[in-house]
Amino acid sequence: MHIAVIGGGYVGLVSGACFAEFGIEVAVVETHPGRLAALRRGHIPIYEPGLDKLVADNFAAGRLTFGDDIAAAVKGAEAIFIAVGTPARRGDGHADLEYVYAAAKQIADAMTEYAVVVTKSTVPVGTGREVARIIRAARPDLDFDIASNPEFLREGNAIDDFMKPDRVIIGIESGGADGGARAREIMKRLYRPLYLIETPIVFASLESAELIKYASNAFLAMKVTFANEMADLCEKTGADIHDIARGIGLDGRIGRKFLHPGPGFGGSCFPKDTLALVAIAREAGAPTHLIETTVAVNDARKVKLAERVIAACDGGILGKTVGVLGLTFKPETDDMREAPSVPILHTLDKAGAVIRVFDPAGMENARSLLPAGVFYCKDALDAASDADVLLVLTEWNEFRALSPVKLRQIMRGAAIVDLRNIYDPPAMRAAGFHYTSIGRA
């Protein structure tokens, strides 16, 4: 099979490389000159474990190519995936579909034979049908079908998520002469390797597939926020959030995942998708009050937790040095989008703190988002040196291995604010620290 992927960003690149690993010929279209040149040189512009080797292997095998000519890419393609960005639109939270609709127009101009046009980007309900309308308006002669195939890729674990997913969701427009049978057969062949390992493949309507992605992310964001509110309650009552999370997570109806306390959710999906779902629901006249509250609680939490750092310095942080471990919204990524570190460190900067930071992957992306006076350190110990308080914002594994005794030796103060609960409270106290964590006594 031959397919085209429009967009060489995170979703397009991961999806294209994984499809190529399935043995499919994949032409990735990237119109940004700098990104395209980097991809052709074998340089991966995003941080994702294992992606560089996957791309290199399939590029060398000739199954994965990169270019900016859409007509050449779609020639002979049985499926054309739209995998461009859909950032939150300023002011109203709606997904900005400018790039999706532009891709639809370019596809209409380039197609010469039947193909399934598939939205891989996260898009609001109704987008697939609008893409179909755009293509039909531009080229009434074209024979094509529309499908929705939302991605469920976790940053830092994207390749496994594609190769061994919990499920694959495919929405098919069924209004054509064959009821979508041809499109369904093509999508089945694309995902045949996953059929062989008995991955659930869920076929649905276009609208259902589009909404499943938003509903999934909003529900997970709600679980994260629930765990954080329970953590606050634990601190007031003497309970332990880890006991609570384990106790409720063992209930099969609830599940263990996404019940870990922290400074709030961030990244490229949860903040954008919860806002988009709120906007979609309001526009449809069925407001989602639970999700609206989730968004508000999460935003407030990030600023609220900055106050814990100030309190750790006896309420006076002016001129005090804060060592910061981790900046990205989660480990194993360089993604700084909506990272809790950004509002927290801006709050501390306004309060007069001296801020020293280290992150294994995210410091370059952080520079344009953090206060100008932040010091970027060479490693974790450098960030902790002479700090009055040490702040843990991302649970990178290398931070877990730091010796409490060594930290106490190099720090000026004795306060640690651990917003990811990566350290053992008794061990921290034994080393002489005033240790604060989330949801634990």
C-alpha cells in the first residue's frame, strides 16, 4: 500500500514512521522548509524516545519519504491522512482548523484518483463533513471517501501506543453509494498488523469518532484533577493520597491510571482538548459543567502550588534561591506546552526569587516561556547548589536517584517542595530536610 501524510509534526511523523514499519509506503508532506530539511538530514525535530531510529530505518529502507510536493505524495495513495496542528483558538477555546481546511483544499487540487481522506488531527465534531464539502466544492468530479482516525499517542510512549494500542477508532462516512465499504476495507488493510494481535478496531460514525478523542482526554483530565483534589483533602485529614489512589484504582470500574497527584495537567492535548470540548458543548447547547470545572480547578492549582514554595521559605522568598528539577509537563518529552512549570516559575519570579533550573530535554523550548532572569544549569546538582529551597516539577527518573545526603550538603537551605512525590518522606527527614509533598503527611 501507499499512503500520504500531510504534516510532519508530532502526530504525522510518529504515525507515518509507524505505518512504514508496518510495511506501507509512506510519503510525508512537510511544507516548513526548516523542518523538511531537518527530516531529510535524518534530524528529528521533536524529542520522542525511539523515534529517531524508527525514522532512520524506514527512510533507509525506502518506505518513508519526506517532501513538500503534495501532488507527488498523493499520487497512487489509497489513503491521505491530514495530520496538521489544531491549536486552541485565542479567545474562545475552539480548535483552530485553518491548517486542516487548507490541507483539504490542497488535497482537492492534487488528487487524480480515488482515495480515503482521513483526519488524524484532533478535530471538533463536524470537521470531517466540512473537509468533504471543501473537496467536493473544489472538485465535484473526484471520487473519494472521508474517514476520522483520531490518535491516542502519549508523549514519551508514542511508538508503543501506535504499535500496541488499547484500541483503534475509525469513523467512516456511510452516505456514499457503497455505504463506506471501500473506505472501511482500506482502513482494515492499513491496520492489518494490529488485527493479528487482536487489537480492538472500533468502527463508528464520523461524528462519534471525532467526539471519542475529546471525551477520552477530558475524562482522563478529570481523573487527574480528582486525584489532585483528593490529595488536598488528604493533607487536611492525615490520609495518604497513594493509599487512596491504590484503594480506588483497584476497582475495575475506575482503574489505576491517571490517579497520581501533581501540579496539574499540561501538554499538547489535555488543556487544548478540554477547552475545545467545553466550546463544542456550549455551541451545541449541552454544556459540560464537569469539564468546565476541571479546567478552572487545574488552572488555579498551578498558581496555588507556587504559594507552597513561598511558604517553605517562611513566607519570604525575596532574594532566595529556588533550585528547580524538571520543566516539561511530563518526563520523556521536550514539550513545554501548558507545562505547570511556566505559571509556577512566573509567580515565583514576580515574588523576587532567584531561579535556577535543570531539565534533561526541555530547557531549549523553555527559554522563550520562562522569565528572562532564570538561570539554566548543566545538571540537577548544579541547579540544587546553594539553593534555599529545591522544587521538583517533573518526575524524570534521574532525579529519583539523587542522594538526600548529597543534596543536603550542597544546598544552603533545608526545604524541598516535591510536587511529584518522587522522594521518600522519612529518608528526606533523616537527611535533615523540611520536606513537603502532595497529599502525604
